Amino acid sequence: MNTLNKISGIIEKIVDVFLIAAFMTMTAAYFSGVVARYVFNLGIPWAEELTRYLNVAMVMLGSSTLARYGAHTNITVLELAAKGKSRKAVKVFQQILTILFFSFAARIGVGFAATAKHISSNMRMPMSVMYYVMSLAFALLAFQTLVYTCNLLSGKEGK
């Protein structure tokens, strides 16, 4: 369990560094686009597209940090209705379903990305790159949810 938490922590730090770098890049690109448009009457065609793709990557990859702590939005009606040990069982069951969903989405995403042949309009980037980012995000979500579930079962929730 300790090893899983260490790997989870390393992944979280890598994602955090990516989030900071992506946000800085996104801010610089968007600011440059606005300045170019209003000061020089020129547009930077790829700036908005880069900002959009970085924003998607930030949301998807950053959500794995939430999964590590069980902080995702969920419907807790069943948890609240259950009492004692059955509440924990319901919560674990929900997490297992979540892991299965994220794993399934990651697998489908890899297959989808492998067949993507089109490129983005302004940056001329293969769209498979974005699809692989989505697949990576789902895989990280599945892993971090697994770590959270193991911590929940061992009584170390939120570590």
C-alpha cells in the first residue's frame, strides 16, 4: 500500500508541474493573441487553439489529483441512506464502478486515438495527440481512484 501511495504522490507531482507549465503557456499565448489583435490588428491563429487544447488537458489531467483524495462530485444518496459498515461498502462499490468506467474509457480512447488521422486546423497538430492525452487522463483517474479505494479499505483515506 505504501508503494501505491508513493507512486500516486509522484504522479501527482508530475501532473502539478504540467498544470503550472500549461497554465503559464496558456496565459502567455492568450495574452499574446489579445495584444496582437488589438494593438497590431493581427491575429495569432494558433493561440486560441493552443489555449483550448491546454485547457482540456489541464482539466482532464488535473482531475486525477481529485481522484486521489476522493474529491470528485458524486451522488451520495446511497451512502447517506446506508448505516455503519454498509456505508463503507457502498462507497467502495461506487469507487470500483468508477475504476471500471475510467479503465474502459482509457481503453476506448487508445483505440480511438490510434485511428485518428485528422489534424487540427491552425496548429496542424495530429488530433491523435489530444486523444492520447484523454486516454492518459482516464488511465490516471483509474489508478488514482484505485489508490483512494485501497486507502479507504485500509483506513488511510485521504493520505
